[in-house]
Amino acid sequence: MRAAITATPEVKPHVVCAQIHDAEDDLLMIRLEGTKLIIERNAVGDVVLETRYQLGTPFDLKIQAGAGAVDVWYNGRHSLRWAVSKAGCYFKAGCYTQSNPSKGDAPASFGEVVVHTLLVEHEPLP
């Protein structure tokens, strides 16, 4: 995936651009919090991809899942190998704004992600 996060809400500037979701919750999210771009894993801990991300800067992201592990590459650099196994998972890509008026943002506030390219490949299960 090649993408750029181009806008975030003003009060809570958090946007998710890619994730793996299972039947109940997010397993892994690629999330921008202000200028910090992270891999967020619920209850496991975050992995920082970039501390000074500038809005509009394109980046390459590869997420590979299977055989009991998830691997993530950011701009060609292997950034995470996580031994995890869940059932019913699926990938999501786009803009998932993490704010709303109850968080203090105006109703017109928004986030934006430009997805330049997206390639999804599946291999048959053994």
C-alpha cells in the first residue's frame, strides 16, 4: 500500500489508515497521533514507525499475516514481527478518524487518507 495521511481532526488529531480486525476488535492498526505514526496493538504495546510524520508525505506499507504471525514493513524497513494467531481476521484500508464532537472536535472536523496504490494477495491455506 502506498498512502499519505493528508488531514487530521484539530482537537484529537488521530487517524487510522490500515488495520487488521478480527470478529470482535482491532488486532493491529497503523495510526497517526499528531505527528507520531505507530503500529498500535491492543494491550500489547505500540511500535513507533515515525516520530515526525508530516501530513501529505507518501509512505509505503506492507502488512503480511499468516502462519501465526504478522509482519509489517514501513518504507521498505521491516518494523514488526508479531507472533499472534486469531480467527476471522480481515484487512481494512482507508481513513478511520478517531475523533468526533464528544471528543471536542467540531462536527465539520475530518481526517483524510489518500491511498495511491493497494495490492491484496491471498495464498491458499495449507
